[in-house]
Amino acid sequence: MCTRTLWLESGQGPIAGRNMDWAQSLGTNLWVLPAGAERTGIENDSNPLKWTSTYASLVATAYDLASADGLNEKGLAAHILWLAESDYGERNTSQAGLSVSLWAQFYLDQFDSVAACVEYTRKHPIQVRPQGDPVSGRWSTVHLALSDASGDSAVIEIIDGETQIHHNRTFTVMTNSPPFAQQLEHIKQYQGFGGELPLPGTTEAADRFVRASYYLSKLPPADTPKRAYAALLSVMRNAAQPFGVPDPARPNISMTIWRTLIDLQRGVYAFESSFSPDIVWVQLNKMDLTKSRKLDLSQDGLVGDVTERFVETPAFKFLSA
């Protein structure tokens, strides 16, 4: 479930795209979270990660309990995607604990680049802890993609209790199973990536990884940001999962319920719901980022630039076991 891309050759600077695939609505809203917020990585834990946010961010939430996707004021983007193989291990209280609901938010709060995120994570190991989806009850086995305004990229996964960091500008696509290192080997079988197999067409994660990588590499540079956004959205839609009832035989495949597009240099964050024909977008450089604000995405009449449609609202409380 889910696909993330990073287009470095757009002619308009780095642009990130993301599909959110899930079996039911996540009750997603957009939030502005200001700098200065004090956060605790896990409640009722003997060694929680604690921090005060340095940067303001715009995030798309899951149930208004977790940050699933977002962009901070310095052009750092974070995306949480499903990975069935994620295994966070038993709690080791010698490492500071961080709930998965705050995993993306921690990096958005504290860092201005992918390199800074990676350096911190290598020097100060943190232990991410899973949580159950409050609606489906499924445990949150996920991995994290990071990108920034310079075009840098990283994928962070936790397998068998060990944090694995894949950091390279060439890592421009991420989907789901298998883990990232195996995806990089799998794609070598296909035409255009050193192999002989034709481009695959299913919605399995490994096929979406190949297909998104292929079409991303074929996009011509755009002469305007608007055309660049449209071009990358065409790739994201190609990697999307159509509407339909989840197949019990394929429990890790769900329909695409929304997608985002992020202009990392211009601070534009666009959101497209699969349940609406309209796209909305926000311009961070035109927003008041000093106060907690919410855009209720369930309301009617949202289309186009919604920068001025946010309402000052007390910040949501992150789900933290």
C-alpha cells in the first residue's frame, strides 16, 4: 500500500509525490503545527524521546492522531508508508522511545535537511514503537521516506529490530514489500534497468516500484511549475490502486484514498482525495505558521488554493502508547 516518488529532473526543482492506499477512510485533515511545541515520544515510558519543535510544519493526518505525510518550513518532507516486514523488536529502554505516530513529525520538527536527519539517527539511535490502527486494529508496520529542497533522499526501515538507513539522491521511489534493499535488486530484472522482463502491470508493490521508476525516468522537464505538477501526478495516478473491496488474499493491497504532491523549493503542498474530482493546495510561504491551524477536508467547496481556509484550532493529540 502506498507509493512515493521524488522527481529531480523536473526543470522546476525537486518535487515529491505520494499515494496513500488504505482499506478505509483515515479521516485525514491538513494541519499547521507551529514551532515551539513540546513533544514526548511515548507516554508512560521510562525513557521517551523528548523534544521541542524547532520548525513549523504542514501535515496530513491519520485520524488526527498521527502525522502520515508532511512538509516543514525548511523544505524537508516526510512520508509514512506501509511495510509488512517491519519488525521493531522488543522495547530496549537504553534507547529513547518514539511512537510511530510521531516518527515523521519528529524529523519535520527538528531538521532542515535529509542529511541532518540521517546524521542524527546514526549518532543517536532511537527506538520506534508500533501502534494499532484505532479503526482496523492492524499493527502499524511502516517505513519512512525523507526528501528535501536540495533533492536529497533517504529511506528508513526497521527490520528485525535494527534500523536500516538507505541514503542517496538516486533513491527516488519507494513502495511497500519487499524491503527497500530487495526492491533495488528486483528492479534489475526489467527493461530499462538492466534486465529483459517487460514493464509489469499489476498493483503489487514490487510492480508499482518498477513502473513508477520507469515512468519517472521518462518524464520530460517542464517549462512551468504547473506543468511539472501535472506531469508527476500522471505518474502517481499510474501507480494508484483503483476503488474496490479489499481482497482477503492480498491483505497488503488497498485502494488509493488520497495523494499528495510537494514542491520542495516553493513550499507548495497539494492534496487530492480519490473521493473528489477537485485538488487543493497550500502555499506555506503565505501562511501564518505561528499558530496551530486546521483545514477540515470533509467540508464541501474545497478546490484550488486553500491557504486562507485554515482555521485556528488547538493542536491534536498524537496517539502514543
